[in-house]
Amino acid sequence: MRRVKAKKKFTPKPRARAGANARPATARAAKGSGDDRAAAPGVTPAVAGLGNIRDSIDAIDARIHGLLNERARFAQLVGISKSASGRAVDYYRPEREAEVLRMALKRNQGPLRDEEIARLFREIMSACLAQQEPLKVGFLGPEGTFTQAAVLKHFGSSVRALPLAAIDEIFHEVEAGVADFGVVPIENSSEGTVNHTLDMFLSSGLKICGEVELRISHYLMGKMSGFEAIKRICAHPQALAQCRAWLDEQLPEVERVGVSSNAEGARRARDERGTAAIAGRTAAEIYSLNLLANEIEDRPDNTTRFLVVGRKLFSASGADRTTLLVSTSATDDSGALFQLLEPLAQHRVNMTRIESRPSRRRKWDYVFFIDIEGHVSDPPVAKALAALESRASLFKVLGSYPRAVL
């Protein structure tokens, strides 16, 4: 990517003030379209002919294009004001992006759905940030996994996505600076926690910078044209579990093989006779497989939550979540967990999730992963955490980050 030199300054053009002699910007942009009124926002063309409608769309596209370039130039100014030789990771502000998305959704009155508006604004921000250089984001590969889809939903497509073989490899690449951020699965609404991800935080110094919620639809796919040729089904163990009831009913005698990712299962389905896979629709396109059954997940609201991990904490966005890692010197003592949680109740801080994992210090000793509402800089949260820390033998803020927007 070509860097913007500090000596090249951009001065935004002053906008004309409203007045009797001021010509509206919308009319200027519409000049040459055949009908200035047709290009004004929210105005229906005076003559509802196909030609007029197309002229209006062309004029609107021109205005959108001009505004996109204007936004990109302001994004360049942000980079120049911070460091002429900085990297994209230095400019990325997840709390600011979350704020922009929330404002966009608040303004939205249709006809575009909220999901479409959020995706469009995410892509705009992604492209503007990539003017410096694209972010490098590690994900659980190979290509075609749901984790890759989570990367695109959160960061947009103007990033360099790095497929990695395992969750621990994602952590290591971010720690080493090879990747700017990583995206890892943390829990599924049907099957619960991804313990491998939790356990990585016991030894890693990485911080949670964001979260992504992704609606998960599973598809059965393979080279064959029907169920009768299926001898085995390969998928990630979580995917197999999320489709357990459907598989029990439709393919009870077929062997189920757990693999490192759904995309790996799709690769095997491409290369092995008699092997089918469970994966997302994109995997069928990437690996040239036939879709044998659609949306076979057992629950219609099947959703996976992913975490974005990076090397530092960020400021509050106004709608945040904080994740803690805590423990006591003797977790088997009566009231040990109560002692840790009491400060949250005293300061009216809402706990949304708690998980226990072996501490690895000694047998039958545990640590607790706790999610609470709010940011560490919020006064009630700060007071509660100070009291909690004084009671804990282990206290670590894993992240304080914007809640998933959609």
C-alpha cells in the first residue's frame, strides 16, 4: 500500500452556508442527470419513467462516490496526525468503529435492513483504514471456516486474513506481531464453551479487543449426489454436536469423524470417496462440493460468539463488556466463590457469564472466567473490581471491549 506522506496535507473544502443564494449540494451533484429534483434525497422522480429513475440513481451514485472519497481523505488525516510512518494497527480503534455502527443503525429507517447497513458501514471503515496498510488478522483455517466469516463480519474485507491451523497458533502469531489481531471461537449458544480458547488465556498476555456474534447455519456437502453414497461425515466436533439430532434421524449409521475445522472436513470430502462434510455454504463453493442438505443445525437460533484478541486494551465505547480471570488461594473453601462475586452485587455490576477451568496449579483447584457488563473505566465497575482484586489470589482483566453490535 502507498503510504501518505506527512507533507501532503488535505484541507477540507468549506461547505456553503444555507441562504437565498446558496445552491443545494444535492442539486449540484444532480446536474446533467436530466432532472435535478429527481436526485434530491428522499424525493420521488416527478416522471416515474425508467429513464428518469436510472438518471436519479446515477446522480445518487455520484454523490455517494464523492462522499466516500471525502471520508477516505479525512481518514488519511487521522493517520497523518498520529504518525506518518505508523501502521494500520496503530490507527484501529474498535470502540470508535462500534460507535459509528451504532449511530448508523440508530439513523436507519429502511428500506435497507440493519444487517445490510452495518455491513456497508463496516466495509467503508475497512477500506478507509486499509489506505495505510491492511490489518493482518489470524483465524482458524483453512479458508471457508466460520471463523473466517467472523473476521469479515468484524473487520470487513479490506484486511489480510491469515488462515492458521490451531487456536494456540493464532495466539502465538498475535503475540509475536506476525498478526495484528486474531479471531477465536469462545462459545456456542447450543453447545457451550470452547475450552481450548479459555485455557489459552491462562498463559497468554493477549487482551480481548472485541467480540463477534455469528448466526451459524450448517450444510451437508460432498462429491456424491445423494445420502446413499455417504460412508463417513467429517466436521469439527462442535458442528457435529450442533447437528446431532438431525444426524441421528437422517444418517444414524454413518460414521462421524471429528476434525480440526469444518473447512478441513470439506477438503477431505473433496479428496476422499464416500466422505461428506458439515460446513458453511461458502466451503461448498471453495471446495467444489454438492449441497446435499441445507440448514441441518438442531436449533434455528444457533449462534457462535467469537473473541478478537490483540496486544492492548482500548477505551470505552459506551456499550461494553469486561472479561475477568480470577481465583482464590483455596477454591474448595466454603464461600470462596461468593467472596469473589459479592463486590459485583454490592456495586450493582451485572455478571452475564461465569465458567470454571482447572487452574493447572494443583489438582481440584480452579480459576473462574467472568463476563460483566460495562468498561473498566466506568466508576461502578472500577470500584467493584478494586474490591474483587483485594480478595483474589489471581486477578486479571482479560479485556474491556465493545459488545457485539449485531
